[in-house]
Amino acid sequence: MDKLIYPTTPVFVLWIMFLLTQVITESVEQFTNKSFINPVFLPSVTNITVKRGSLAVLPCSIQYLQDKQVAWRSVDEDKFLTIGKKTWFKSDQIILEHIPLSDNITNWDLLIKNSEFINGGMYECQITSTVDLTRRVQLNILEITIKGHRSIDRGERIFLVCNVTGGPDIPTDIMWYKDGHPITSRGFPHAIITKYKSKVKNSSITEFIVDRSVFSDTGVYTCKSKTVKNVKAKISLQIGDTVNFKSVSEDLKEEKGEQFSPVYTSGSLQTSNSCHKLPLSLFTKSVFIIITLIYRLTV
Ligand SMILES: *[C@@H]1O[C@H](CO)[C@@H](O)[C@H](O)[C@H]1NC(C)=O
Ligand SMILES: *[C@@H]1O[C@H](CO)[C@@H](O)[C@H](O)[C@H]1NC(C)=O
Ligand SMILES: *[C@@H]1O[C@H](CO)[C@@H](O)[C@H](O)[C@H]1NC(C)=O
Ligand SMILES: *[C@@H]1O[C@H](CO)[C@@H](O)[C@H](O)[C@H]1NC(C)=O
Ligand SMILES: CC(=O)N[C@H]1CO[C@H](CO)[C@@H](O)[C@@H]1O
């Protein structure tokens, strides 16, 4: 007991020295990274949302892979899709994109073509080595549609339904835009926007309603998620008047403050002033032609 607490023998001193050298060489080896480099995943998105039918790119960027292997696995179905550069799971939809970059970085992206709802779920990019390194990527497949009449008469009700369908993670932060501008209660006091989520149908519904449409409601309407990229759809709406032309002119007088040069009337486009000014413009044109002719002749 005494010996251990107060070590003075030369054997013990040698033992301590041996331990110290072991620790030092180990840390030197680690410091120079000779054989101690472990592969690392570089930061990339881990939650991806794409529209049904489009290409889904699941990124996996690795540095210092050295002689180790990369595999992609479907977590939900518990099966390997790719191992190394080989596509393990035979499918026309799945491609492994292997792109070596500089600094010992290589991209091992998993591409899923013509994505379907069934392709949604959790995927895992893994490096097979002594310590298993994994990176999970969530893929959400959505469909977004707008239903509603593309052409209605002035005074009729506008009713557009934006329907986002997909898995349980569908975004509900859907906004309406008209000609690229957000529809707010201030800018569009006559518009009503309603929202609801149907758990049974895995859909999020956002409606745009205007009880009495006016000509200036003509435009391109877009519904899109505030936060999730790619989640958007658009519809072009035309407010027309099939009753008669007289009412169009009256409306134009009524809504003079607004700008709507092309007016849709009974299947043809007319500019607001063309009818009243036609004789006058013909007259000025004729005068102009005559003056030009006289000028040409005299010079
Ligand atoms: C060893 O790793 C460190 C960081 O861990 C790095 O700064 C250094 O450049 C590496 N050395 C070599 C020789 O790659
Ligand atoms: C939204 O779309 C889904 C899938 O197509 C459908 O089942 C559902 O009835 C639609 N909802 C509305 C309100 O149109
Ligand atoms: C992925 O994004 C969706 C939509 O934004 C979200 O609802 C979901 O919680 C996210 N999932 C994960 C695993 O982060
Ligand atoms: C809704 O999503 C759940 C979970 O992803 C799924 O089990 C169910 O079949 C889906 N329902 C419909 C109608 O697509
Ligand atoms: C740390 C590491 O793996 N470095 C390698 C990076 O790639 C070059 C060749 O491109 C190798 O020589 C290095 O050993």
C-alpha cells in the first residue's frame, strides 16, 4: 500500500514514462490526421418538398470518404436503394448522382424521377464503416391545384379553391396572390379567404371568394406556401360581360378610377375608348395622310 501512494522505485518511474509517450504519440497521430480522418457529412437540407411528378433531389455530400462506402436506404420500407455507385433497388425512378468535387468532397445525391406520393418518407444516406454514420432526409410529395371558373361575368361570384394534398406534413400557410401581389384585407376589402385542413383527405384547403366581381378582378391568381418552396399553383381569371355592350360602357364610366384597358366583351377584346374615338381617329389619320401627300408633292 505504501508503495503505491508514494512511488519511488525506478520501475514505477519507467512505467509512468512509458504511459506518457503512448499518450503523446497517439495525440500526434491524431493531430497529423494520418489514419484518423473520419468521413463527415457536409451540411445540406434534410427536409425536402416537391410536387408530385417532378424530380426529387436528396442531397448527401461527404468529405474524406476515403475507401468507405455510401449507401442510401428507405427508412420506412427498410430496404437499400443504392450501395456505392450501384442502384440496388431496380427502378427506373431511382438514380444515384455521384459527383466528385474538390477537397475530397463527393456528392452522393439520390434522385427520384416522376415522384409519386408513395415515394414520400424518410431516407437515410449512410457511410458504412466501423462506426455507422448516417444522415436522414425527409421527402414530402405534394400536389397543389386550383379549382374555379376561369371566365365569369361581371357581378358574378368568384370562387377559387386551392387544394394542397399529400402526407400528414402538408403546409397550411397558404397565401393568395393576384398578379404577384399578396391579397390582404386592406388591398382587397371585398375578398374573403377561408382555410381548413381535412385530416381524412390529407389536404389543406384555402378558398378565395368575392361575392360580386368587378372588371378589375381580372388577373392571374396564385396560391402558394409562405415557407415551403415549390408549393404553388396559379389560375388566370377573366371577368367579362356577355349581356350587352352598353352596360360595359356604363361600367367603364362608373369605375373610371381604375385601369383596365382591355375589356372582354362577348368574346372580343376592345379598348375602353376605341368605340367613341373611332371616327375622330379616322379623321385625324386622313388629315395626316393628306398633309403628308401635299408636303411630298411640293418638295
Ligand atoms: C488535420 O485536421 C485538421 C482539422 O481537424 C486540419 O486543419 C488539418 O489541415 C488536417 N491536416 C491534414 C494534413 O490534412
Ligand atoms: C382536394 O384534393 C383531394 C385529392 O385529390 C381530394 O380528395 C379532395 O376532395 C379535394 N378537396 C376539395 C375541397 O376539393
Ligand atoms: C418538414 O417540413 C414540413 C413542412 O414544412 C413540416 O411540416 C415538417 O414538420 C418537417 N419535418 C421535419 C422532420 O423537419
Ligand atoms: C393520409 O396520410 C396517411 C399517413 O401518411 C395515410 O396513411 C393515409 O392513407 C392518407 N389518406 C389518404 C386519403 O390519402
Ligand atoms: C485527408 C485526405 O483524404 N486527403 C486526400 C485528398 O485527396 C488527395 C488527392 O486528391 C489525396 O492525396 C489526399 O490524401
